[in-house]
Amino acid sequence: MDVWDFEAIDWDDEEDEEGNLAHCRRRGIDERVVAEVLAEAPVEITMHLVTAEISLVGPDRGGAMWTLLFDWSYKRGD
């Protein structure tokens, strides 16, 4: 899986309390943080992942370091 091959992040609906967007927001992460980390050329890290396919580490524009985990969307085929 190469996160750069994808054109968009498939966020779950805001009303879905069990979705990925609600999960991220409970931890202080929103779409802006993810967009900023991806824009700052994060580094892929190799680690044992159980619930994700790829992990990236990088800063947001404020300098905070984030670890982002990505997995395939069951809703999209790309």
C-alpha cells in the first residue's frame, strides 16, 4: 500500500460515532492535522500493525509530531 497512490481520504460521516472521523476527533486530530502532516512529506515507519496497513510520522504546521495510521476503505475500490 502506498498512501501517495490515493486521491482522497475516505472519512466516515460526522454523525457516525464509531467512525474514523469521530475516533480521530476524540484524540484531538481532525482533517486539518492530517492534511498538514501529509503536506509536510511525512516518513513511513515500519512497525507491526494490526488494524492498519501503513503508518506515517510527520509534523503539522505547528511543529507537533503525529503518527497517522491508514487502512483500506471498505467503501471504495481505489
